[in-house]
Amino acid sequence: MTFSEKMKNLVDQGIRSSKDIVKQAGDKAQQWGEMGVLKLEVVQLRNQAEKLTARLGAEVYEVLVEKGQKTVGKDSPAVRETIDGIEELQRQIEEKEAAFKKAGGKEEDLNQQ
């Protein structure tokens, strides 16, 4: 094998290696991007759930204190819609958390803000 053939093979091998590295880096960047979006969605859904939980507390207070009712149950008309909203948000949060973990994320990453 001549010197020029050896150099051509070396350059070709370098190009193949570079392409592999670029592809791997692109795949990782896409994975990190997807994980970032999922984490943001989880944080937003958790914030919405917190707000609905606070609203639920206000609704229960209104029924018990301001309206003078003795009890409030899960099926009480005054709180049913809010409870349904919280349950739906919880379902969405669990779905997004599972997708985040499947993409390679860790539970502790979701708890950091």
C-alpha cells in the first residue's frame, strides 16, 4: 500500500468516525431536548395542581364556614369539579413523569427547580 493510499484510508476512517460522533451528539441533544420539554410540562402541571388544591381549600372553607354546612364530601357539588380537575392533572403528571423516565430522566431531576 502506498503512502497516499494509507493517507486516504486514514482520512476516510477519520471522516467515518466524525460522522458517528456527530450522529451520537445529535441523538443526545434530541434526547436532552425532549427531556427538557417533559420536565417543563411536569413543572407546569404541578403548578396548576397546586393552584387547584388551594382553590379546593377555599371552596371547602366557603362551604363549611361561610355557608355553615356541617360536612363536605368528595361528591359535594361545591367541590366536585375542582377535585375532578386535580385528578385529571395528576393523571397527566404521572404520564409525563413516566415519559421523562423512559427518555432517560431521573426522579430527582423532576424535583429540582
